[in-house]
Amino acid sequence: MDRGGETHRKMVRSDDVRKRNRSRILAAIRRASPISRTEIAEETGLSAATVSAIVSDLMAEDIIGPVANGAPSANSRGRPKVALAVNPDTALVAAVTLDFNVLAAHVFDYAGRMRAEHVVAFEARRARRSGLRSRLIDSASAALAKAGGPRRALRRITAGMQGTVDIDGRTLLWSPITPVRQQPISNWLRDAFDVPVHVANDCDMIAHALHWRTPDLFGDNFAAILLSHGVGMGLFQNGRLVNGTQSSGMEFGHMSFVPGGALCRCGSRGCVEAYAGDYAMYRAANGNRSDPPPQGPFDAGAITAILERAEGGDATARSAIEAAGKALGTGLASVFALLDPVPVALVGKGVAAFSMMESSIRRALEDAAQYGGRRHIPIHCFPDEKELLQQGCAISALKALDEEIANGTPRLATA
């Protein structure tokens, strides 16, 4: 009888259980801090003894700490209740984001509070590979310097990018904002800062932020659609982001809406985005041809101006907005035919026109016979995509760092 082997297997299983329990407790503290040991036990379903032992370990490691949680009430006895929260000085994480004309880097402490930001104008469409690499590194370095503390306190970076990313989160395979393909952004930043780097689709990170910020509205199943110069989707299904087998999935804006129709910035014709992107509404509202290369990007004021014209009786402007709504509704109907209807968040400057495009969206959904009486799918609007993108990148990095800590990462440098 191999008693040594059996003992080893029991030790491995016990260690796995301990790591899972550490992960569950850290997740509960991050989600609901300040939180008491009793509340942690209720939230996780773990015993008081298990919670107490793991909390003591995490406190000894300076990962979490006590927070005074008020004085006892007149009817209670004993000392004031003490709750727990993550220690903000445990580590720093960074979020790097790239738009058409803006490169931004933000540094957050372990509690998720922003410590510093560095935002610069940058025309990605004109940048060569070496130029993009150096600007990404320079921006992250500048934000980290503003944050103060030792550089070694940085433990993770998440980069949120428009376009398609490989499933491992290393390479920007294709992006409409830069002509250069196959950009190994993770390697660039990892080599420069000696930390793990995850590259993610921007819409996935927006969905991540909504899921974290308002889980009552955006829980296990919902879709976040970006309405900006581009049109994209981040989709949660059964509590997880939906992606492809080889790359970031849900290229919602490049689903076919009118085969052979208007020119999309991806180079194809008839995409949803070619009717619902800001450049699409602009050219349709102004009676421009749909086959020249798309203009833009446009600011939020351009969409508001189109809406005001439509509300003032301009039939061409109204038609442009209604066409955008029909394209979005038809695209959603196709997604729902595969995955069933879910709540929807519309995010970005394009939501300025939602009041007029909503009826077209809902008509397109109602025209899909498979829905029967499911006509009132919740749709919520969020005009600021940049804040959600930054928050999504930050919480993605922090949760990944939590998992490293739960699994017994080496001692962290203090921030």
C-alpha cells in the first residue's frame, strides 16, 4: 500500500482547498469592504474557524487590515465592531488604454482607488510599431512616476484596446485605429516593467466594469454595446465573458446588416457599424455617399447636433438615427437567437441619440418571431465609455492579482 503517495495526495487536496478558500474570502472582502468576519462567513458559506484562520494569515501578510466600523449601539454590548478591508498599500496596478487620438495610463492602488493618470494626444493611425511601443511604455512610466512609491510596487498591467486580441491576451491582432497588425503589446509592457500584462478588447473591459459596478442590473447575463466611432460588444453569459476559441469574440459591429451595403471602416460593406457608428450617422444625416472611406471620429456634440436636427423636423437626420437603431436591433436579434435575450447596456457618445433610436431598436427585436411576447428587454444608457474602460481594466488586474495572492504569491513590495 502506497501510504506515502496517499498522504501526498491528501496534502495536495488540502492545499487546493485552502487556496480556493483564500480566493473566496479575498473576493468577498474586495466586493463588500469594509466587512466583518461574520459577514464574510455568511457571504462565502465557510465556517467561522476557517474564516478566522485565513483572515489572520492575510492580515499577517498585510494584504488586508482592520477598519473601525462605528461604535456599539445603545442596546449592544462590547467593543465597537471591527470590519476588514483590503490594504491599499499592498500593491499598484495599471490600466493602459488607446483610442483613436488619445493614449492614457492610469495607476490604481490595491483598494481600486486611482493614484495617478497620464493622458496624451496620440494619433495611432500614423504610428509605426516602434513608435506605438515606445509611447505605451512612456505613458505607463509617466503615470507610475506620478503615483509615487517604488516602481517595484507595480504588480500587474491590463491594456484595453479597440480591436481583436488573441485569446491569451498577449497580442493585438487587428485594430481599426492602427494599420499595423500582430502587435505584441503584452510582451512590450512585460519586458519594460517585469510584471504580468493582459491585453483585452475594450468592450470586454467595459462589460467587466458594469458587472463589477452594478451586479444587480448586470449580473450573470447581459450585453454591453459600445456606440462610438466603432460599435462593439462585451457579452456576459452565465457569469463569464464570451470570447472565441482563438481571439476575443463578439465582433458585433461587424456582423452583416445589409449585404453589400454601406462601407464600414473595417473595409467590408453592410456591417452593423456602417449604419450605427458615429461616422455612419454623420454621413447619412448629411446625405453623403456611403462608399468613400469613413470620416471621424466625431465628438459627442456631432451626435447631439444630428438629434437636434431630427427633433426639429429634419427628415434626413431622423432617417439616419432610425437606421442606426434598426441596425442595432437587428444585430441584437441575431445574437439573442443564439443565446436568448439579456439586458443591454448601451455605452458611449452614441447614446445621445437613444431617445429617437429606441423605437427602431425595439421594432427590430419585436419583428424577430422567436421572441413571442418578450418585447421589453431592459436597455440602460451610459454616455462615458472611458471611465468604464479604465475601471474594467483596473478591476481585471486587481482580481488577477487577488488570485496570485490566494495561490501564495511571494511577498509583495509595499506601494
